[in-house]
Amino acid sequence: MKIIKYPRKEDWNQLVERPHLDVSQLNATVESVLKDVRQNGDKAVIAYEEKFDHAILSSLAVTETEIDEAMSLVSKELLEALKIAHHNISKFHESQKFEGSKVETCKGVSCWQKSVPIEKVGLYIPGGTAPLFSTVLMLATPAKIAGCREIVLCTPPNREGRVNPAILAAARIAGVNRIFKAGGVQAIGAMAYGTESVPKVFKIFGPGNQYVMAAKQQVSLHDVAIDMPAGPSEVCVIADETSHPDFVAADLLSQAEHGIDSQVFLITTSEDMLQKVQQEILRQVELLPRKDMAMKSLDNSKLVLVRDKQEAMELCNIYAPEHLVISTDDYAQLAEQVINAGSVFLGHYACESAGDYASGTNHTLPTHGYAVAYNGVNLDSYCRKVTFQHLTEEGIRSIGRAVEVMAENEQLQAHRQAMTVRIQSLTKE
């Protein structure tokens, strides 16, 4: 952990930089795998599953029998937890449904929007060091609510060629249509291009390692939309003398255990709190099964002491964290100053884990500073707004001449003519 006390504002941009990796070789590898999947379909995906996931597969599709078996393998306690989380996620995302209204912009001109679901969406669920069954709920639940006709899920199998039972259970609870045993770049390629088994989708959602992220960005150039650019996960905690050091340390460590490239960032106005949090981190990390991973992540992490709350919020907005925990008594006032963040957790009891699992908000969020321009996944992520307009004869009289003048001045005579013939038809009557 790097401790920085009272950094100068001119150094803030450097302070909030994330670790950078050389991805030139990575991109070349990703491009090669994508090209192979595009040309050879299932055959290529199955070959890469053997190479990267060490699974020998005869087919990619997960069967209903496998899902039935998974439901019996998941403990009753976990199934109940999944159902509680699904209920809350559903309730929150149901509230986001779009209700358009027809607006008469001027006499005879009416405009409105209708929300239309994306027909086919692909969900990528990492299997890796931690099978993210919670992400199944986060991605599939709003897709179902939005009305997406086909929800395709890809996730890597284990060495025996089986998918984690909790992932399959969550998929059934959330209403996923089809599930395939495919991970990494090959899964992204399969959904982007389509194979003999995996249908081509129109938009891909989901987190992943740097290879997966690079694959998503590459296929988004020409073939398919993606949810957002993203990188390693991160959290920023704002603390003061009213904070609970054990809570703050736990929040930081809950992010650090995601992976060695995760980053945690503490901003505090209290030097005493900084020292107490540091001590708590060192105590709590020893108790973690993923201690080694968390320790490596902490190498990228920073504990920053600032002069006051205004500085704390200014620095936080420059950092633009994926997760922001405001662990202070005056969280309501500070929340008003949040400009750039993916998801915000307010007060001493709103831990990031609540949003990761069961509060109802979505945990698929912009990272690496992209929160300055992107929001997290929500119901609108699965919809398109189709715009409609209707003009009557009175509408032609209202805006016809304005359209003619504007088109003429842009030197687009055919545009002008499309309106002129309508104006002329009114004068003939």
C-alpha cells in the first residue's frame, strides 16, 4: 500500500492513474483467436477450450439435464439467496421501464419515442478464480425484463467439461434461453460472429480478464455492440473520524481479493483513521483464503490523506471510481457532490458487497476512469429508443419553409425538394 499525505493538486492526475500494461502482444493474440473462430466456428471454439480451459468437449451447448442436475447440487441456502437477490434486482430494474410521451413540438408536428428491446443479447460470465454466478443475475434479469427475445450465455467449463452449478442455477432463475461452454476470447468471438451452435447476438455484456476485454473492444469495431469498455475492478472509500476502521478495511479488502490487478483507493481527512485502517487491513488480510491475491492487489493501492471534505470529493471525482463508498456520518451532503462514479454506497452499513449481490442495483459498472462518460448496466442497456414523428398539413405550414431554407443552405437540394413538393401540394388544393 502506498500512503500519500496531502498531495498537491497538480499531482492529482498522476495520483489517480491505474496500472498500465503493454497490450500490443495481447491484442495480436486476441485478433488471431477471433479470426480462427470466425472462420472455423465450433471446431475452433472446442479446440481453444481444450487449450485454455483444459476441457475436452464434444459439444458446446449445456443441456436441460445438466441444468436440472445443477439445481439439485446447489444448497438450499444458496438457492434461497439467489432468489432473494433476483427479486431485488428485478424490483429495481422494473422501476426503470421507459414511459414515452407524445409531444407536439409545434402545430401539426408530433414527436415521440418507443422503447424496443434488443432482440438477441449475449452474456459473458467468467469462471476463472471465482465463478461469478451473481453476474448471471445482474445481466440476465434486466434482459428478461426488457423483453430480449434471445438471451445467450457463455461461460468456461471446468476440466471435466462441466459448468459451475451455481451459474446454471442462477441462469435458470433469471430466465436465460441458451447456455454454452465457452470462455475467454473464443466465447466473445462465438457470440459476435455466430457458430454452428452459438447464435450471433447484437450486443455482448459482461466482465472478464484483459483478453476478454480486448476481444470485446475488437469485435465492437465492426460486428456487435458491447456494454462498455472495462478493466480491472476498483473501489474508492471516503472516510473521516466518524468512520469504522474495521468496516473501511473490509470494504477495501473485498475489492482487493477480486484479482491481482484490482485497485483500492482510500481518501480520508483523518490521519488517525488512515493509520487505524492500515492496521485493520494488515490484520484482516491474514484471515483471507485469497490472501496472496489480495496482497498483490494492495501493491497497486493507495491510502491518501487530504485536508478537508471538499478536497476529498474533488479528488474522488477525478478518480471516477467504479465503486464509491462514502463511509461517513455526513454521507448525504457528500453524495450531492458526486459527479463521476459507477455505483455509490452511502453510510457505514452500505458495503460494496450489498450492491455486488443482493441490494438490487447492478454491479456491472464502468472501470478504469470510464465513469466520467459511461454508466453501469441498467434496463436501458438492453433497449433502443425508436423515434417517431407525424406531420399533418398544418405541420407542413408550421415548419416547411424553415426546412427548405436550412436544406438549401446546406446545399442539399434533394432534401429541400422533399419538403417543397409537399408545400406545393397544399397550394394546389
